[in-house]
Amino acid sequence: MAQVTFLEAIRQALFEEMERDPTVVLLGEDVGVYGGAFKVSAGLLERFGWERVIDTPISETAIIGAAVGMSYAGLRPVAEMQFIDFIACCFNQLTNFVAKSHYRWGAPVPMVVRGPSGGGVHGGPFHSANPEMYFVHTPGLKVIYPSTAYDAKGLLKSAIRDNNPVLFFEHKFLYRRIKEEIPAEDYTVPIGKAAVRREGRDLTIISYAAMMHTSLEAANLLSKEGIEAEVMDLRTLYPLDREAILASVRKTNKLLVVHEDTRTGGIAGEIAAIVCEEAFEDLDGPILRVTSLDTPVPYSPPLEERFLPNAEKVAAAARELARF
Amino acid sequence: MPVDVIMPQMGESIFEGTITKWLKKPGERVERDEPLFEISTDKVDAEIPAPSAGVLKEIKVGEGQTVPIQTVVGVIDTDGKTSAPAPAKTEPPKPAAVETTPAPPPASSRATAQAPVAATPAARVDGEKVRSSPLVRRLAKEHGIDLAQLCGSGAGGRISKKDILAAIETGGAAAPAATLPATGRAPTAPAAPAAASGVPGGQVHIALESAVPRQRMYFGHYEVQPMNVMRQRIAEHMLASKRVSPHVYSIDEADMTRIVEIRERTKAEFEKRHELKLTFMPFFIRACIEGLRAFPMVNSSVDGTNVVLHKEINIGMAVALDWGLIVPVIKNAEEKNFLGLQRSVTDLAERARNKKLKPDEVQESTFSITNPGVFGGLMGLPVISQPNVAILGLGTIQKRPVVINDAIAIRSMVYLTLSYDHRVVDGAIAHQFMHKVKTALENWNENVL
């Protein structure tokens, strides 16, 4: 098996799903001739033609509007946001229309909205967003945020095959930094299932996307000090894998949640509430969070470094929790 | 500091309440949230918990008096001295309830003596709050460990998971396995570990535990009927049983044609000879005994991680009463002949209805039978009567078309339902047990006269 980047895994998923199902179409800004701003869709136009790989005007609302129409007409559109920050332009369409269409009119919208997200690449306040929680909070949408090449491919395939609208976040820091061997044959990864990336007995670190790798790095630091952290990768943010979360907390009795999203209203709060409701008597310490600060993502590299969690910050919180 | 005890507002449209009973006398110590007095309003009767811990200093409104809500009915002195000898410091006073839970193992002196972390209990200043965690408090309760006797190794002297596990490991909890005889007859019922006690006793006031805010129950025209004591005990018992035992239900049916014929043929002679009506119950009991002998796990109780396999077969038999339900027990049913079983069934049911049962006649069942069929029920899925692990429900016996050898025949059929505790009884055993019962019924060959 060849080593495949996170980005290549996504490209393969798109390619294979379009090959498998003629109703799958891709639309977005520069996805065709240019092959996508990050080259995620390179070669797709040549293989599937301009009717299925559509270069759109620079209008995110036009992209989502067209995708909804395509869904109603029996297609399975994959809409790309060139940077996920601009999904905010489509907030009304996604939360009021896409999310409620099946509920209100019995008209399913089997579309995927995907795009590069996240910081750590000095993209500044308009090209580094983590807007997942707006949509996790919206009933009717599924939200996926993978951390490995294997999951990115398997989950994007699941998302395209799912009959509900699915938002698929691709952390751009991982695009070319993560490489792994993935199977050549067709496979999917189920939506709504978390994965334990590292077993541990002393505390659980729950994370997702780029911060999952940061958490693993922290766990390796901690291991040298005799603290064995369990690292869980959520993979899907909605529906959330409550069973996996509770099982791990019941095992280690201590919980740290790490995310790159800003602190207030991040998923750590929701997870903490679930654990307090369902497993209060299994807790041997407070539920801690390591998150980005409640500010826009700074452009200045030193400020961005200060803004984002890193392995040392995660390890410091974990040490405090282990000592508690 | 004196704290006023007020007549609470028990519902939006309640303006006054009557004190029916004070549960504490002036000078007695009371813990926070411990039932302090009972009230009766035009909507509910309730026990009112103490607003804070202390000594009941004064009763201002006596029993039988009706006062508006918010009236001060008594005063608690939070740092007062009891006039009676003070109870032991580490032991909270028992609530004034009818039933008591078996006391948890005493504050573990063994933990103090053996656990290394408990070697310096003096490190905690008297009265200082014990710092722990929800997990630690739960484990302490389950294992009967007094946290005040432990010293914590966590941040700020907090008792952590590690500390409590060490205390348990070194003997903080007397393992039930070590104290109970493995077989044989225990002279007295051993004190159950706190976690395994079936009925939580007087601690839980079922009448006060509701799934929705109580205001939502009172609307339109209604009448409020206080539960009698038996009803309250049934409510507690059923709730505890469902909480403790994971119930599984299996259904089978038996062809009763042969037994119906035998009964028709012999009932007149039976009654004449023994002055006793011949019912179906002894047939079912007899069949269950065969099943229980073959599958002793169904005739057991669960005590923590021990299974208590009973050597006697004592059949509890649910008897519906106008004012509730009671389960008298036919002791040593396996030693009785058919006539003896019928005599016990009739005698116990009759005395149950006349309130003449003795306390020991409703205890020590090892398996129970209930008969929703007498009220015409096709089948029922009963709740296990604790400390049993299974209960058999009998449906009504009715003629139904049945396929026998590819022909449709009219047979007297009955549905048998078994509710069982999946902690110890698996489906495989339950179904084999049911099959044994069914076979015994269908191939009845004992002379009943």
C-alpha cells in the first residue's frame, strides 16, 4: 500500500464516489480547470467532464443554492467552500433551509458541504476558522471533522452516501503533513463513531482534527512522566458518540477536552455536560479544557502560537488533572 | 444560629396546611433534609425535610393545627446542644421511618489499621471538610468506608481514586464472599452489602418521588388518595426490583387439555373427600418444582457478586387483595404432596384476604408465581419479587385452535411468561426451565385424589 496524504485521501474519495455513482457532482470556486485552491480536485474535470465538475462564480450562496436544487433534482452534490470561513455567507441557507427541508417539506437534501478549515498555517482571521459549532447546534445537519487520511476518505464516502446534509471539515494543517497507508479497495467509516487512538488508564483526552495529533504528542510526553493518557478522536461531532465518551470516562475517571475551536460554546462544554449528567459519580476530578482563546485567529505568527493549543499546553493541563 | 422552620407552599393553589405529626421532639438533633414533620394540605400529604442541621429548639405550631403557608412552625438551633445524649459523631441519626435498611458495615476500623494511606488520620483537623470526588464518595458508600478515616494523596490532601482503591484493596470493605458460608442454611440473614440491598428501606419516600413536577398532576377535578402503607411498600419494592434486576421476559405456552380433563373429572370427588376446592395452582406449582430442581439457578438470590443457591423450594404466590397485593410463601413446597400443596394454596390465600398472615409467611420465598389469568389476562409480564431471580406469570386457560400433526385441534392452552434477572439467569436456562414446566404440565400423570 502506498503512503497517501490527507489531501490525496480526500481526492480519492471524491474520485471513487463520482466513478461509482453518476449522480455525484462537485461544484465550487476553481474546482475544475485549476483543480481546487489546494488541488483537492485535481484531475476530476478531465475524468468526469464540465457537467459534473462545475466551476462556479465567486458566490458561496450561489453554490449552496445550486446544490440544494441539484439535491431536489435527484443528484448528490458535493459543494466546496474554498475556505470554510465563507460558509458563514450561507448560514441562513444551511440552518434555515438545508437543515429543515426534510423535516418541513419531506424533501431530503443529500448534499455534502466541504472545505479547508482551521489555523496554524498563518492564514489570519479570514482563512483559519473553525465554524463547526454553529452547525453542531443546528438540528438536521451532520458534522464530520476527521484527523487521519484513512478516516477522511472513509468518512467523506459515508457523507456522500448519506441521505442527510453533511458538513465535512478538512483541517488544512493536515492536508500535506499527515501521510499513511490506506487500503486500495473501497471502504467507508461510519458517521457518529469515535475512535480511541491511544489506550491509557490515568485520564482521557478527547479531541478531534489537528488537535488530535497535538493530544497524541502530549500523551507521549506524559507517558515519559508515568502518566498514561487515553486519547479519543471524536471524528464526528454530530451525532456525538456519547457511549464512547462515557465508556472512556468510566474507565479513567478524569477528562480533558482539547479543541482548536474557541473556548466559549465549543464542544468541550457539551461533552462536560453529558459527562456530568451521565457519569458524575465516575469523576475523580474536574473536567478541564484546553482550547483556543476567545478571540479572532491572529495573523501574527507569535500571536497565533499564543492563541492555539499545543502539546505543552495540553500536557500541562493533563499533569494538573492527573495530580488532582 | 436559630433557623426558622416554615410551613412550605406545596402547590400553586395551596394557601394553608395542617401539621399532622412532628417527627422530632424539642431538644432532639435533626440533620439537614431529614424528615422533620408531616403535613396534610387539601391536595397532598407530605413529609417536610428540615431546612438545616441542628437541634429542634422550639415547636410553635402543634399537631392538628392549620396555619397559612410561610408561617413559622418551629425553630432549629444550628449550633445547639442536644438534651438527649448526642449520637456518635460519624453516624448520622436514623430517619424516623418505618423500615430500616441493614446498616452498612461500620466505619472501617480495618482500613484505619491496615491501609498505608490511612496511617495518619490526625493530619486532618477536627471538623475540616473531607475533600474527595464524586467517584470516591460513590466507592466509599459502596464499600462502607468512612472517608474521614483516610488521608488523601491528591492535590491539597484530596482523597483520590488511588487512595480509595488502596483502602478497599487493604480491607476497607469486608468482601461478602469471606463472611458468608458458601452453602448451608444461614441462621440469620447476613447483612447485605449496601450496594446489593434490594429495597432501600425508609430512605426513599416513593410518594414524594415523581417523574414530573407535582404541580402538573393537579388539574381539573380530582380526588387525592394517600397510599396506604402496603401500597407504599409495593411501590418501593417494585421500583427497587426494576432498578436492581435487569429484567428479561420469555414466553411459552402449554397445552392444558389433559389437566383440564383431570380436574373436571376429579374436582367433585376431591372437594367431597378433602373439603377443599381443586384449583389449577397446585398443578403449576408442581410443574415449577420440576423445573427448579433441574435448573437450580432459577431458585436463587443475588448478593453482590455471590449467587445464593437455595436448597429449599419456597414458592411465593401472588394474591390480589382489594387493598393491594401480597405474596405469601409455601415453604418447602418440594416436600409436599399434591393435596398438601392445594391445602397450602387455599389456606394462605384465604388468610391473606382476612389479614391473618403471620410475618414469616410472607418471607423467604425462592421463586414466585403470579396469575393474571384469573382476571382474564392472556398473559402478563410480572416484576420480579425480590430477592427472587424469577417469577412465572400464568395467563388465562382458554380453548384455542392448535396445529397437531398437521390437523387443527381445539385445545385448552395457557401462556406462561417468565420474568428473570439476567444478571444470573440467561435466556438458555430460562427457556429450558420453561420447557421443563411445560412438559410437566402436558404430561401430567400424578393421581390428584
